[in-house]
Amino acid sequence: MNASLSVEFDHRPSAVAFMLNALRPSPGLRAPGGFPPIAARWRKHRVDRVQLLDFLQLTGLRADASLPMIYPHVFGFRLQMVILTHPTFPIPIWSVLQIRNRLLQHRPIPSDSVLDLETRVAGQRILEKGAEVDVHATVNVGAERMWESLNTFYYRGRFGEPEGASPLSNSPHIPATTVAQWHLPSGVGWRFARMTGDYNGIHRYHWYARLLGFRQAFFHPQMVAGQCMSRLPAPDPVRCQRLDLWLKGPVYFNSDVSLRAATVENATTFALMLRADERPAILGRWGGADSRDRLLNLAQAQPGTQMQPLTRDISCK
């Protein structure tokens, strides 16, 4: 990899720095393969106990000896922001929508661990009405791979000859059974942004969200996903597990929501619904995983192939 496309941190990446980068003009996506192979690394991250407590309060999740599965995705999101706002990145971050998350936890992460995080551009494709880029993130403790994720971002527009869709775009059916209902108040966008580094105004200001075509400001999707997970049966914490999320639409501030879910064998499929809307805002599937799974292997399957199902729990080696 070209050294100019590798960014290294030995401390928490500054949100001020990458948000200022976002104000620079973008070069434009003019050809297939136009997303540069940027990598960002953050060495020796230690859990901030105060922010972890705030994270647990906002999501309803629990942390005992190990961290919640979604924690690395939230606190490592700053590295994704570094990549999406890099001066060589062809499309401005203001045009991006986060549409899919896939998280694979190989081993539980002890809450007192020292984490090495790495994030890099791993895939891209031109679609009929936009472009997608896949960002792969990993967490190591020492030399051991503990966790990884694949996050897909979508840009609307016409960028060239369309290719096949990602096999990961196939989402599950909406479960029929409602298992929980609750109210999501407003006023927490800033608290969660302190964790992710994503200070996009769509998560704070109604007027700004309306400028971009939304009804009002809305939550960071991972906060709401965490609230869903806190109301679902969790897989065996000592085994491999996988969480797949399809982000279908915004979850607006001050909303009444319901959670539908169905568990089959070792996996729970779930859907978060806004009141009076039969379209899910978030679809997910959470369960045990095969210790041989690797996210990039699944993502790089030929377009049109079926996504591998969650398998029986197998202890990671």
C-alpha cells in the first residue's frame, strides 16, 4: 500500500481534524475502482470507563468481564470517519448513507484489554443509481484477532456502468411477533457522537436534516441497534457470534418503536418498526457463527450468490 494512504494514530483520532477535512473539495468518482485503498490504524486503545458507562446507559446493554459485541464498532467508528473524510476520498461524506453492518466476534474482548484497531477500504461497486464502498475493520489484542466488521456505505448518483449487487444486500424477512415496545426520546445525539466521532448535523439538528430530505433529525443507527440487542436473547458469550444489520431507514428522535423478533435454532432475526409504518427501519440477525468465517470471504462471493446462513455454534480456536 502507498504510504501516503496509511494513517497511524497512537491516541484517539481527533473529530475536529477529520471534520475539517470533510470541508475540503472532493475529487469526484470518475472511474470504477476510484475509491483509494486507504488504511487507518489506532494502536493501544484503552476503554474509557466513563464513556463505556454512558454507552451502556444509552443502549441498555451490559458489560461484565467483556465488552458488548457492538462496542468496537461504536468506538472504532472514528477510523471510518478518518477514511471517509480523507482528502483523496472521491465523494464528500455529506453524501453518504450507512446501509449495512456485519460484525463478527471471534472471541469475547476483556474490558481491560489494550486494543489495536485497523480500518481499511476493502471493496466497492457501481450500482444503477449509486455506488457502494465496503470498509473492513479489525480489533486485535496482542497478536490475536478478536473481532472484525464490514460496513457498507452508499452514495446516490450516476457513476458509470452498473455491476452486480453485493451478496450481503439480501436481507431476511420481517418477523411477525412483537416482543417489545418503547419510546425513543430526543436529545442524545451529541452524547453518542462523542463516542463515534460522527458529528453529522443529521443526528442533531432538525433544520439540517430537512435540508438533506429527511423529516427531522435521527439517531445514530448503532445506538438503536444496541437497544434492540438489549431486548433480545443473546448468544453464548464465550462462543463466536455474528451480528448482521440492514439499515433501511432513519429512526427519528422522539419516536415510538416496536421490536419484532423470531428465533430459529441459534439465530434471532429482528426488525425495528416505527409506529404506523410497516417498513422496518432496521433489520437484523444475531446468533452464533462458524469459527472458520471471515467477513471478507463472505463479502467477496460472486454477485448473485446466496449469503451464508448462520451456522451452529463452534468454539473459536
